[in-house]
Amino acid sequence: MRWIAEAVWLVAAVIAYQTFGPVVEFHRMAPVLPMVLVVRVALAEGAIPGNLVGFLNGFLLDAFSLDWFGATMLVDSVIGYSVGAIRNRIVVDNALVRIGVLFVAAEAHSVGLVLVRSVASRVGPEPFLVALGSGAYTAAVGGLWWALIGLLGAVLGWRSAWHAER
């Protein structure tokens, strides 16, 4: 049942990103909302679930864009696996650590896509600067989202999503 909820959240995050990304972008930088879910699942569940959610996230994003189909699947699969692989080596209960991991993952997502797409053509520094800004924007939005959900969970008595079985 939990995987159904994760799939619904993933589809909702991809739709929100595709719909509202252009609305909330700032100087061509937009938060990559699905990356927040990929990092959360990878930190809570591990490398293989993180890889799977990263792959599905990349597939959905690639299906919407049809630009370099497969690039996002590759980048997000590697990110999901990598974040899940380090989860036992970091303090997942610390909010600043989670935001730091999200920042690095979002930067890797954005810069990785620029690198993969720049293979066919020469690009200047601007796409990399936009990618770095998008990663920071994603970490800020994701941190605020996780704080809001944590506060709401504390008020309603929900079990934390960060305390999955390890």
C-alpha cells in the first residue's frame, strides 16, 4: 500500500513540476519538485527503492519533454541509488543533513542533464549557472516542504516518513 502512495506522490510531483515549473521559475531557474520525492524515498528506504523511484521519475519527466529521451532516467537512477547507498552513513534524522543531501542531489540532477545534453553541441557557462541555481531552489523548496510536513505530522500525530526500517 505504501508503494501506491509513493507512486501517486511521484505522479503528482511530476505533474506539478511540469505545470507550475514555468510559473515559479526565477531567471530560468525552477525547483525540480520530483527530486524531493526521490531523495526522500532513497533516504528512507535505501538504494534499490531510490534507484527505482529515480528511474520512474526520469521516465515520467522524459515522457513529458521528449527531449533527449532517457537522459533524465539515467541521471535520476544514479542519484536515487547513490543517495540510498549513503543513507546508513549519515544522520537522516537531522533536517540540515537531509536538506544538504537534497541540495547535492538536485545539483547533480541539473548539472548532469546539462552535461548529457551538451554532448551533441557546445554550450557556454549559462546552462550550468541556471542548473546550479535550480539545484539551490529545489533544496530550499524541498526543505520548506519537509518542514511543513513534519510540523503537520507532529500536530496530527503522524509517524515520521524518515523512520523507515533500516
